[in-house]
Amino acid sequence: LVEDDAEGISLPPPEGHISVERLVFVPPGRTKPVIKAVSFALEPGDIVGVIGPSGAGKSSLVKLMVGAWRPAGGCVRLDGADVQHWKREEFGRYVG
């Protein structure tokens, strides 16, 4: 989980442009990534569905997208800003 004491940056309210850039995630206690160099972009109003078998990384992807987990590589951006850099309390007002 992301540390609560991370200060972060105060940013303007987001418009909703989301980009996932070469995202890599290795779960704790594992050596192989469940998410390997995933990239996509969504514009405000877009709808996407993520399907796959148990253990494929669907929940991990969501936790990375909302900044609850840190990726091993790549990043998730909301309106161009890495979600890890947002002030957590401000970010939480817009993302759920």
C-alpha cells in the first residue's frame, strides 16, 4: 500500500484523461509480474471492461490505477499527472 505520510502535490480538479503507461506489477512475495507492460488511454466518458480468469491481475490493475499500490514499472496518469504524486486526500475526492 502507498504510505499515508506521502505529502503529494496539490493539483487542479481532474478532467478525467487516464493513461496507463507500460505498467508492471509484481505482487508481494512473488517473483513474476501479474501485469506486464500494459498500456492504454481513456478519455472522459469512455467505458472499459476488464475480464480475465482469477489471478490475472484485474484487481491489481484497479489498485494501481487509484494509487493504492505502487507499480514496479511504468505509471498511471490522471490528466498527465502520475497518480502517485497527488495529495491523497485531494485525489480521493475525485477517484473512487
